[in-house]
Amino acid sequence: MSASAENGAAVAPRTATSVQDAPVRLNVEQASYAYAATGRSAPDFTLGPATFQAQQRELVAILGPNASGKSTLLKLLAGIVKPLSGRIEVDGAEVGTLDLRTRAQKIALVQQESEVLFPLRVWEYVLHGRYPYGRRLRFESDEDCLLAGNALAQVGADALRDRWMDQLSGGEKQRVILARALAQQPSLLLLDEPTQHLDIGGKVELLRRLRRLADESRYTVLVVTHELNLAAEFSDRIVLLHKGKCLRVGAPAEVYDRDLLEEVFEAPLEIEVREGGRPRVILRGNL
Amino acid sequence: MRPLTPKRVFWICSALLGVLFVMVVISLRMGAYPISVRDIVMTLFNGALGRRDRIPSDFWLVVFGLRLPRIALGILVGAALATSGAGFQALLRNPLADPYVLGVASGAALGAMLSLMFAPQVPGAIQAAAFVGAAATTGVVYFLGRRGGQLDSATLLLAGIISASFLSAAIMFLGTTLSGRDQRGMAFWIMGDLSSPPSLNLHWLFLVLIVAVGSIYTTSSDLNLILTGEQEARHLGVNVSRVKLVVYIAASLLTGLAVSVAGAIGYVGLIVPHVIRMIFGTDYRLLIPASAIGGAIAIVFADTLARTVVAPTELPVGAMTALAGAPVFIYLMRRNVR
Amino acid sequence: MLWRRIFAVGIAGALLSSAVPQARAARGAFPQAAASGEAPRVVTDEVGRTVSVPAEVRRIVTLAPNLTEIVYALGLDDRLAGDTNYCDTPPAAKDKPHVGSPVSPSLEAIVALHPDLVLATTSINRRQTVDALARLGIAVYTSDPRTVRGIIVSIARMADLMGAAGRGAALVAQLQARLDALHTRLKDRPTVDVLFVVWEDPLVTIGQNTFIADALRWAGARSVIESKQNYPRVSFEEVVRLEPDYIVLTADHEGAEESEGASLRARPGWSQIRAVEQGHVAVVGSEMDRPSPGLIDAIEQLARELHPDVFGAKTASMSSAAMECACVR
């Protein structure tokens, strides 16, 4: 399976049994959220209720157009905000009840940018990911260095180890940020629109890397995106959001229904099914 | 990959302490009263052993009554200001942050001035009032610096600048009501004066210094993370609000301490942490203790110059730090704009 | 190896830190220059401090130019161990060992001179300097000159402290006699309204509670500005409104009088003032700024300028003769 993933051919869907045996890392049950601009008025935006699960070694895409509530859902998953109703559990523990350090040990949120104020080396930056483990005032142990080194290797950024953070290119920096998240040894890896500033080559490379991390390193990866084809190509499960509602959850082939997608994305679409069962979305007809 | 180890922190701090020791010895040697190094060492030695009768009372007076207290005060003030500067820079994520920019020092100075006006003879009043001034300014600026319930760096800086201007104006206004003698005393003190030992025992003040510096040190791992982004630090498990509060209170305490005993000595909180960063890196687990010792070295050096450059007249030490600090500051600024 | 270094650092630190508490014990340890056997006198100085002055005062340090002048006027200059950088009256004072500036003298330099008594004044010295010297056990007497009579009494007290009561009494009597004579002559004359200029730009004058204001009264004049502040700033408009009869300036040297008056007329704004227009600009010596015996000379000089009808034309010889009288033969 890993060999086919490396040479870029379509990833074969794993057998149903191997996926179902994997432990459930994330369990979202009827989670909902709402916020308003001011405290008193009616909510400007409501999300949910949403229900879905993510297992170990799965890559889940949270898919939807702009303003569909993807970022809000991500905040709920990361524990930044508490759900108004329902539960969000990671490894069986409710996210809202976890203290900050434990939460950081379980969930790693990968941001797009990092503003580093004073000169910092890449390995120092990645070592920060070990912060949730050990005492508050801590000096890194050999194990920490080992894990940070592994994280860098997992993203293919080993050669960048001694470089200065402010001298990295955009793609290199993103890999380093990802490495820091991996150093946290999280159960759950959350990424918010990571392909936004990348060109097509960069997008593919990133998704492939995430796929590898899920398959080989047993991470559970959740990617918030609006890229239909990337989601279809690389994810095991898709959570489709539209205007705050969780419309459908399932494998890409199940979720990608032409009428549904046209309604959600408000564009004329055509769905093709390629070999391997994964759908591909193209624009239909003359524009 | 060579992460910072406690051993490295220890060695660098020991080396800096060595430099401080040398600076102290040089400073002990300098002064209008002619006393040789040998006599100084003998006086120190006998003093440590309690054998006071073995030393001419003049030597005793000069070493223990004049020079050493002044040096000790310089160490206290330098360490306090440098550490508070490093703290504020992390807190505000701004390399130009310093107790003066935040108006905390002006608040302390105003407190001291009010105590001079209303209770000049009460021992310890000036220190207590400066503390209160610093703490009150801290509270006000902290309150003004919030946006949406969170401490916002840019708003905080603005609040600090406004407070500093307001307090300086208040000081000037009140200054006109003082008698000539007190105006003179205030004007000199405002520029930084290490020659009047505080009426509170130095031991207590050093204790406060150690407690405050220690508090900031416990957050140094957190500060390292906060410097790469507050949100990210939060996601890594740092209790950002709590860390900010601890650092802000401790740094303000240190500023109040320094201003209350020696007036307004500028640039130390700004320059020393930057120089330490340039030499030893930005890791706060080393930066905090190194800045403290570095600040002590800087002030002892500046004060020695202030005492000897136009001897026998003594310049205010704040003048020396400003004279040296401004060019260093410009150099740092230009380096940053690479 | 590591442990030896820690040990060395620790020893050094302990040595230094154990030395600090001894500083407290250093207070009051200052040795008196003369162990004359007599008990020291305890007096209260002019700012309310209790000072313990040794019975025999053989070494004196002054912290201000006016105090140096007083010491010379009392003929005690052989006992003057040190003065400030700015003490230049009389010129011989410049050759004495210096302790620094009056505002910021070197405490060590003072200690090195082993003074029995240090003289300070509220008009230029800082409270902190006096406190620091007192903490070291050095006797410091602070004078607080507010009125001319107060200055004279102060001279007598200081003379007494320094063991020259006789000379002090003689000097005081002489000064007092001159003042009384002046008072008699000016008794029935109308007071002249003056503006005493301390600094021209910004325009600073003296307040009611200064000795200079009192000196003006002795010279038959009155400052048009009434202020509680010692050195208030005033605006030109205020001065024009109050219409003083005379402008009084101080000059550092004789012969400056003519040029000062003329240059003032040439300055913008000043010429609007009636007194300047009429040439009523009186220039007195800088003794007017100093609470010392020379102040009486300055008062007499000013009186002659302001009341020419009483004294007749002023002559240079008269003023120098007056200067000589300030010293006790």
C-alpha cells in the first residue's frame, strides 16, 4: 500500500476490516455551536449539530465552501471553544474538560504561518512541540531531541535542521510547522486550509505527506479544505458542511453526489469515477 | 541539535558573575580617597571575619560605608532593570519594550516625588511610595491595554506611552510647587542617583529582587513559546493569560524597586537584554539570569564612570547610561533592519 | 575541577555579601580629628537637625561659595580644609582642595579631608548630600538663609561653632551697623518698585520668601512680583502691566553695568518696559545672589543706584571701600 502511495498512483482503498478495527480517535456527537456579534441578539451563525467519527490512520477532510462553518468546527475540535450542545471526545476524553497541557498532548493544530520575533533555529522551533510533556520550566531531554528529530524526518525536513527560521521559504516553513505539531505526538492532527498558498505541486506534495503520516505513522489527520479533488483523492472520509449544517459524512464515493455538490458549491459540476473508486469533480459544459 | 542545558546556563552565568566580580573590584579601587588594592582586600577580608579593630576606621568607612553600599545598590538596580526589560519585551512581543516606555517608571517617580513633598523625613516613605506608584501605573496600563478581554500588545504599548507622558507632565507640574532645595534634590534624583542608600535594609530589597526574578524565570519556557505566537503557544499548552500576568506584575515590581532606590535610570532594560541576545541567543531560560547579571555589570560600570570621569564632582548615573545607551541603541536598530 | 570553581565563586560571593551588612555598622564611626577631651556640643542647625560638633573645630569643609566667603571673612581660612569647585571669592579660595560641585560633591573627597565640621546651605546643597554625610558620622551644619538679618545671625552662629565667637560678634556688629545706617537714611523715602531679574530668557525673578527679596527691602525697594515660589517665571506682559520703576540685574564684574543696560534696551520686548526706556536699569554685583557678608555691599550699592537723591552720584571708589570693610582686620 505504501509503495503505491509513493509513486503517485491512485491510492487503493483499504479493506473495510482494517479500517474498522482501528481505534476511534475522534468522536463528535451532535456537537453544535452558535455565536452572535453582540451578546444579546440572535446568533449570526449556527453550526451543527454535527456527528462523525475519525479512526486512527484516517485522513478526514472537512469539506465545504467559504463560510460553511469549517473553521468553527475546527475550533470546536481543537478545544478553543466549547460546544453549546453535544460532545467532542478525543481518545474517549471530552475535549472541553482537558487541561491545556493534556489537550496539547492529544491535539496538534497546524497553523499556516508563524511569526517568529527573534532569530530561532529550526530545531529549536520544533523542540517547542515537546513543551506539553514534562514540567513547565523544562530543559529538553535526549528523548525530546530524538522525537523532534523524528518529526523532522517524517516531514522530510531533516536537512533544514540548522537553518534559521526567518530564512526558510514558504514551503519549507510549512514543513517545519508541521514537524513541530508532530513533535507533540498527538492523537489528532488538525490542519486549517493548509493548501491555501501553495501551487498545485505543493498541494499534492503536502497531501501525500499527510497521507503517509496517517498510513505509516498512525496519525489521525483532519484537514479543513474546500478543494474537492484533493479531498476526494486523499481522504478516507469526508464531512460535508453547508451553511453550518453537516450534510453528509462518508467515503468520497458516497458523499460526492452531483446534485448535492452542485447545490453546496453553487457551480455546474460533473462527477467522474476513476479506477480505484475515487470520484473526480470537473466543471461541466460551456462557461 | 544542541538544546540548552542547565549546565550551559550555569557556566555562562558563572562566567558573567566572574566579570561582575572583576567590575566590583575595579569599582572598589576607584574613588577620591586614596586606598590601595591591598588595603581594600585586607579591609574586605577582615570585615568578613568581623575583625573590625584591625582596620583603620577611615578605610572601614570608605570601603563599607561608601563604596560597597553603592556598588551593592548598583547591582540591585541593574539586575532589576535588565530583567524587567527582558520580561516586557517578551510580554509585548516588541523588542523596544522597556519599563520606561510603559510608563511604570514614571509612576514610580511620581510616587517618590509625592512622598518627598508630604513626608520627607519619614524613613522608607520614598521607597514605599515609589512602589505604590509603579503598582498603580501597572494596574491602570494593564486595564487600558486590554482589548476584548485580552492583553493586546499594541494597545498596551499605546496605553503605556500615554501614561508615561501624563505622569511626566504631572511630575513637572508638581515640581514647580517644591522649594528650591527639594526641586534640586528631585531633579538630581530623577536622573539616577546611587549615592543615597535606601533606608530599608538592602537584604530585604535583594530578597524582593530574587523573588521577582525567580518568578519570571519560572515562566521562561513559556515565554520562549509565546515569542513565536500567542495562539500557537496556547495550542501547545501554555496558559498565556497567567504567564502574562505573572511577568507583568514581576517586571513592574522590579521597576518600582529600582526607581524607588535610585531614581530613573534609562536604557538598561532595553539595551542589556539585546546585547545578551546577540551574544548568547534568545532562549529565555538563559536570557533571564544572564540579563540580570549583565545589568548589574552595566550599572556598576556606569556608576564607576559617573564617579570618576569629572572627579571630584559626581555625575548622575542615568546620564552615563543615556550617553552610552543611545549610540548602542542606534547600532542595534540598524542591525535589525537588515 | 568544577567543584573547585564553584567553591571559589561561592567564597568570593560570600566575602562580598558578608561585607554588605557591615555597612550599617560603619555609621557614626567617623573619627573626630581632635581628641581634645572636651565633650562635643550638641546644637540644632537651621533646618532642625541635631548636630554634634566637636569642641575644637580645626578642619572645616564648605559646600557652597557663600559659606567659603563667610569663613574667609571670619579670618578662619587657615582652618579651611576644602571647598567646592565654584568657590572663587576671594580668589585664594580657588587654591584650596576641592570636593566637587555644590550640588554633587564627592563624599569620599570630603571624608579624605577629615573635617571636624562641614558647612552646607539650603540655597544650593541637596538634602541627600547632608543626609549621607550625617550617616557617616560627620558633623554637618546646614544654614537656611531667608532674610538678611537671618544671614547675619547665621554668621554669628557659625562663628560660634567654629570657635571664633569674638570675631563673629565683631563682624556681625559691623554689618548690622551698616544696615541700620542704611535704614535710617532710607526711612522716609518712598519704596522703589523693581523687577529683579535672575534670568532673562525665560524671564525668571525672585519670590517673596527669598533673602534677595528681603535684601531689596533693605535697599529701599520692593519686588513687583509677589510669589510664593522661589524663582517664578513671569511673562513680559505681566511686567509691562506692573510697570516697575527699575530693572535690577546682577553682573559678574564691574564695568559691565553700562553694557548690560544698553544691551537690554536693544532686545526686543524689553524696550517696551518703561523702566528700560528711561534707562532705569540698575546693575549690582553678583554678591546680591549670595547670602554672605558681601550681600551688604550689594545692598548698599543698589540703594545708591535706586535713591540717587539720598546718596549723591555713585563713585567707583566708594564701592571698593565698602568691599574692604567686609573683612575683619
